[in-house]
Amino acid sequence: MTERIALVTGGSRGLGKNAALKLADKGVGIFLTWNRSQQEALDVVHEIEQKGVKATALQLNVGDIASFELFARQMEEKLHAVWQRNSFDYLLNNAGVGLYAPYVETTEAQFDEVMNIHFKGPFFLTQRLLPLMKNGGRILNVSSGLARFAQPGSSTYAAMKGAMEVLTRYQAKELGARGITANIIAPGAIETDFGGGRVRDNKEINQHIASQTALGRVGLPDDIGDAIAALLSDELGWMNAQRIEVSGGMFL
């Protein structure tokens, strides 16, 4: 069987890196993007190659919609150079930034940045890359538990994740003729450097979340990476248009 290839945006660190490594463990070739740290991305590529799996990386700012045309051309060149293919199988729209600001204090500039990175960017990046995606491919978007429950300070971020959840259903509906599925994973609070590492490094926040989670702890990157690898497995190919929360049971 031809090696599957996954594009993981924001794959140089955090949940994206973990997902890339877990997918590579299953033999999936990894095409990851990075925004600020090329060396981190190259380190992940090297780690994947050590597993005997092909990988490569390209710079991409998912908030810069004007750059997508060039990125798509570069991606096609890289696919041919590394895999001798002009298509890929899985798209994980993972790249993102955090914003913690009260609703009444959120500025238009903050709103626009979060919108571009978490909604407008994935909307148009996916659209632009569809010609490169194989029929029968898979789209996995990333939401957040914050789209289900409300935590003060996350109104903008959560609203964009809510928009992505609606978009996912429309992608599934409109791309079904090509056999492409679209689902969205909603992680709970995870110990990473996301948002300045507040969940990982702030003991008070960590303990509060753990106390409100059925399984009694905060999530770890492996919890989400393993779930992403499972959701993109052949065994779940019939699942479509679904929101899957992976939070250990937060705020039930």
C-alpha cells in the first residue's frame, strides 16, 4: 500500500509535534509546517526520519492567507521530491495561538489575529490544498473544549473554534462526493507551552482543572497525539462530520 502522507500545520512543537510523531509511529509520512522556529521543525523531521519514516517541513503562517498560493506550489514540489507524489492524504489543521483577554477588553486587532489564524486561515488553506488531496482523504480540524463550556477570557478563541466546528460539518457535506471526510477534535486543557504554558506551569490553574475533570488530572500531549492518530486510522474511515472531545471529562 502506498505510504499515507499527513500535512500537520504547526507541527514543530506542542500538540502538532506530538501528533506528527504518533502518526509517524503508524508509518504515516509527515509534512509539517513551522512559523517561527525552523530548527525545532528540522529536529522533528530528524526524529521522524529516525523512525524510518519520510518527513519534510515548510514555513507557513496560517494567518497570512496571501501566502497560501506560494505555499501550495512549494508543497507540491516537496511532495514530488520526497515521496515522488503530487498528492497527500490527511490534513491536520492544528496551528494556533492563545488569547486570554476579557470580552470587554478584547481589541479589534486581537480579534482579527485570532480569526485569521484559527478560522479564516484554515478555511482558505484547506480550500487551496484540496486539489492536492487524494480522493478518499481526511480532514481533521482542531477545536477546543472551550467551544462547549465557557471560561472567562476565552471568548474570541472559543468563538473561532465554534466556527470551525460548523465549517467541519459543511466540509463533510460538500466534499463527500470525493470520499473526503471531515471531523474535528476538541482537546481539553493540556500541559504544553500553548498560551505561555499556563496550564502546564501554573500550579493553581492545573489543580483547578484537574479538580473539574472526571479522570482527575490535566491532559498530556500524548493523550491528544494518540487520539489524533486513532481518528486518522483506517478503522475510523466511516466517521464523518463529528466533533470528538478529548478532555478526560472536563466540566461534566
